[in-house]
Amino acid sequence: MNDTFGDLPFPRTELALAAMRFARDIEDRAIFNHSMRTYLYARFLGEQEGLRPGHDYDDELLFLGCVLHDAGLSDHGNGDQTFELDGADLATRFLIEHGLAPEKAEIVWDAIALHLYSAIAGRKRPEIALVTAGAGFDLGPSGPHTLPAGYADRVHAVFPRLHAAAVLKDAIVGQALGKPHKAPPFTMPGELLRQRTQETWPTWEQLMTLDPTWHDYDGYQPAATS
Amino acid sequence: MNPSLPRRTLLAGLAGAAALTAAPPPASGETGETTASGDLSFPATPIAREAHRLVGDAQEPYLRNHSLRSFLFGRAAAAQAGRRPGRDYDAEVMFLICVLHDMGLTTRADTGQRFELDGADFAARFLEERGITDRRVDTVWDGIALHTSYGLHRSPVFTRRRPPEITIAQDGIGIDLTGGPDALPAGYADRVHAAYPRHGGARALTGAIVAQGLADPRKAPPMTLPGEVLHQRHPELPYVTWESILDAGGWDD
């Protein structure tokens, strides 16, 4: 693949290209393609809200957050935190090493670290909010129907889906099977692991009653209506 | 429960887990810490007093006491690690996070978002209406909105970058739910509980989260703490999986 991508509107700064190549080198192609589409849809969703690249947000920063948002799902990025935090740490290390100002790298860190928390990310600045929005758009539930006619086809011609959603889920679950601490309860990785294994997660009650405990459940009889 | 997973691992980033592994008490000579870790006082600035009165009015005793204990435990755990109010963090801001962090469980703050966000929005408005419009609003908003986002509070990058009030408050909240007295100076938890009894504590808190989710499913989206707690308690209710979300999209993966 060359790095021009037809006339699709990617920023082509030196850093953007370096980050793109980095992601392409370490990620499964389906996840890389999802990440590139994430930027295109983030930009589109921003336009729907009247946000103009370079004017209302830093276009390069938005691209960096999008293209690296799943870096934690690569073998290179597979550390001991949940994948979005591993990815945020890896991305900001890479970007700072390549000369990005630390205060700008912090915005990318937030964009990646918060991308599973759409309600929270959605309240942050566009360089953060649009990463989550673009990634979510590429997976559903809005689907291709809300895009300009033919746009999804053009995007997919350059970045085929390659079963993106299925590959993403398998990557998250695969990491969690190897390192269960990457999938704590009440998180997306934790829930996806539980759905796969059908194991019973510890309930809230169990977590609260293991030692050390404050004994809030000692002798408790649930009310019939709760 | 999966027996291969110790609780510490399961709770990997649960607020408070960091406090359980906090640094040991400082060497002798730092005995000034006993003041901060031993007392039951609260910040007495005008806005702190107003927030204190607010939770007394708006929250049931179990919830009010959880909010107040979270501050006391947070301050005590921070003192154990050598961090002092005024020098290492802003006690007023840390207090505001703790005391307002569960306002989203009250009808006063309910706007149909999950309770962490409703509480964060309520707290931000509370500050702004009282003339605080600087970065402290963002600190309080983040501290409340993110208080159930596991993992973040154990991230070394998050801990280093974010205002210390957030992490200290999370530790206090976590200790009051899953910690236990071992995280605190000997005898301190007993003194706190004598003044601020649990009245059901975590159990009553869960009941409030579940009741909100039953009344308004928007408050319990999947893969969030409220959503998963509701699902555990009421497995008969509709629940979306990864596939069911994606199948609605039409991308045909």
C-alpha cells in the first residue's frame, strides 16, 4: 500500500505519516484499517456538528488519536493494563519520542484512554470526543446509511473492513485470556471476556464481602422487592 | 467466581486498590501526619460548608456518611503515604469530589445520564454558581465522572498527570467500599464509623444504583458499572452483547 490513499483527506505531516506507518507495522490489518476509517468518520461527524479541521480542532492531533487508538491491541502494545490504557501509554511515548510537545501528547493520551467511555469522552474537546465518535461510528449502530452516498464504498475500497468488529473483539478477548488482569469486571474487556467464557464474574456482593471487608452484607436479608 | 483470579487482580483498577498498595508510613520525624490522619475534621471554607450541608439535606444517611467517610479515608490514606493537605493537594477540592461524588444517585441531580455523569454535572454547576470557574471545576468534574472507570486511577500516567485531588479522592471512595481497616491507621476506621455509621454502606449503595437502572435504563448502559450491576441483579432484563450492538449497524462484519 502506498501512503497516498487516493483523495481521502488525511493530514500528511511528517508526524502523521510516521504514526500511520507505526500503527500499520504493529497492528493487524483489520484493526489498522478500522483506525484509519475512524479518522475519516471522526472528521465527517465533526463536520456534521460544524467543526472544521484546523479551525475548531487540531487536525493532526485528531488523526494521531484515531490512528493509534487501538495500538494497545497489538502484540507490541500488550502490557498489563486494559488495552486502552496500554495503547494510550504506547502512543504518547511514540509521539513524544518523535517530537510532539508533551502537552499535545497528553490530549492524545486522553483521547485513547477514554475511548471506551463514550459518555465521558463526548464531553471533552473535539480531538478527544471525535476519536470515540469515529471509532463507534465505524462499528455501529449508525451504519453506512448516514454517510454521503458512495462515501463508505470509497473508504472501504482503500480500507477493507476485513471483519473489523469480529477481529477487534477477538483481539480484546485473546489478550484477556492470556492476561485476565487486562479484563477487570465492569469494563468492556471484562464483559467481552465473560461473554466468551460464560464464566460467572464475581458479583458486586462477592467483591464487597471478600476480606478485607466492612461487612455491609453480614446478616443481610434482601427485601423481596429489590 | 474464577478461583484463579485473586481479588486484587479482579479489582485491578477499582478505586481504592491503589491505596491498598500505598507507600508505607513515612519514617519517624514525620509525626505531623498523625494530625491529618487522626482527626475527623472537614474543610470549613464557605463552599465546603455549603456542600457539606447539601449532602445532609439531599442524601440519605447511608449515602451522606459514605461521602463524608470517603474524604476522611482519602485524607488518612494520603497522610500514610506522606501527602499532606495544603502542601501536596487542595483539601477543599478533594473534599468537594468526595462529598459530591454520588449526588447523581439523588433525584436532585438526575437528568437521565448514568449517575457518575449526572453527579459530575451537578457538581460543576454547584461550583460555577458559587463563582468557581477555573480548572478546579474540571478537576471536580473528572474526579466524579471517572470514579467508576476502573484502571485509570492505577495508570501511572494518569496519576502523574492529573491533579492529585482526583487520585486521593478515588482512594478514599475505594477504601470505603472495598478497602477495609487495614488501609488506615490502627483504630481510625472505628472512630470514623462511630461518628458516621455505615447504615448498609455498599449494600445500600448498590440498591440505589439498581433502582435507578430499573426506573430508567438510560442510566445503566452496558459495560459500565451501573449497567453491569443491574445485569447481575436482574439477569432477566434485556441485555446487549457486542454482537447485538454491531448487528444493528449494517457494516456486516
